[in-house]
Amino acid sequence: MTSGIEHRRLAVVGPGAIGCTFAAVARRAGLSEVPLYGRTGVDRITVRPDDGEPVVLSGGVRTDPSAALGPVDWVLLAVKVHQTAAAAPWLRALCGPETVVVALRNGVEHREQLAPFVGRATVLPTVVWCPAEMLDRETVRLRGVAALTVPDEPAGHRLAGLLTPGGAQVDIAENFQTELWRKLIMNAAAGLMVLAGRRTGMFRRPDVRELAVALARECAAVGAAEGAMLDASAADKIVDDLAAMPADLGSSILYDREAGRALEWDARNGVVRRLGARHGVPTPVSDVVVPLLAAASDDPN
């Protein structure tokens, strides 16, 4: 890269649970400085794995985009999809033509959504499998392995080389579209947690499982129309996996609902309805769930 120090200049935009977790991974991988950029200043953030030593991100969160030192080699973008426009000033400051923007986010439209904001930078979509939760503004709990799936392309292999030494699991997927939709099915089912106000233990109820399976199957059908290699049996297994998780495990969309924040409902559920309509695939469960999630996300004022 033009900096001459490939893999060494990295910044995180969006210092929530996911962004801070992978900032900690980058620190453990040997990067001496991993600046965090966000809207709310915090002096330090501690990432506490359940089975490892805590990592203190002592540089805090920087809130002034004009002070961002770019372009950098890597931007780990960990804002919610509906927060992308608000992150634009940091992206403009940090991105150059040789920057790779790693989309640590939900949904299946990463490149389309980020193209207007990153100029000539490369967008690397990912599937994030990371059970992290923000306990407060200064503490992240990591309940398992920080894992990603990335497409089988040069930037994906380079990201694996960067993060694996820091303890992350980075899997390379030949059929990345399938993995994107596999995660989307789980995310879409998690929308039911918002409507019920309950964590993953709810999927052990037979009636909830039946509803979740119906939602998962219609997601798989839309995904198949988009090129994913998924069928009803794959959808059923994803719901079974949800039911097998610790009963008190939550989801980022549930945490946002509990905190009264706007919800990432369109990227996780609305997309199923939108793309289903495009392909002529019926989505009767999403047709009910999506308006309810949208209403739950509305500003009460």
C-alpha cells in the first residue's frame, strides 16, 4: 500500500460491542495504535472475554472527524446500517483509494450501501459471529470467540492474516452469498425477540419455534432467489441452533430495543420483504413482523 506498512494502519469507526471487540483483537495482533472514532467521547474501554484476559483500549473514543489521521490501510466499520450516513465524515477522512473498509455489520447489501460513502476504497463484506455485549459505555463483555466469515478474495485473505494472530477466527467462504443469508436468517428470527421482549430461551417454546421456522424458511427461499444455497432444512437448523444457545443470550437488536434506540429492522428483516417482492417470493411472516419492528423503532415523540 502507499503507506508502505501494509496491515499496520487501522482505525475503527463505531466503538460499540463489535467494533471494540475487533479493536481488541487488532491490539492483541500487535498493532500498537488502534484509534476508535464515534459520536460519544469515552476515555477508555475495556473488552472482557469470559475466558481470557481483558484488553484495555486506553486511547478512548475520538469524536472529531477533522482530526482523523487518514487515509489508513484498514477501516473496521462497525456502525449499524441506519447509522452509515452519520459515519460519513469519518469515512471521508480515513478512506483513500487503497483503503479496505471492512463492513462489520448485519444485512446482505454491504457493498451497495457503502459505495456512496467510501470513494475509491474497497469494501470487504463480512458475516460477524461475535457474542459481544456492551455492559456500559466503558465495558464490553465477550462471551465467546470473535469470529468472521469473509469472501474468498485477496482482501479477505489479508484480513485473516491481520486478525487471526489476535485470537479471531476468520473463515474464508467460497460461496459467501450463502453465508450472508445464513446469518440473515438468524438475524431475522431474532426480530421476534424484540416483539416478545425475551432472549433466546423463548425459541424453546414449541409455538415460538413454529413461528420462527416459518420465518426462517421464507428467508431461505428469498436467499435462494438471490443465489444462496439454502433450503428449508437449513432454515430449520438455524432455529434449532437459536434454541440451543444459552437462554439468557440476547441480540443487538434486542439490546437496542431495551435501550430505546432506533432498530436496524430494515437490514435484518425489511430486506427479506423487499427482495421477496422483487423475486415474487411470498413472505407472509415478514409482512407482519416488519411493520411491527418498524413501529417499535419509531421515535415515541
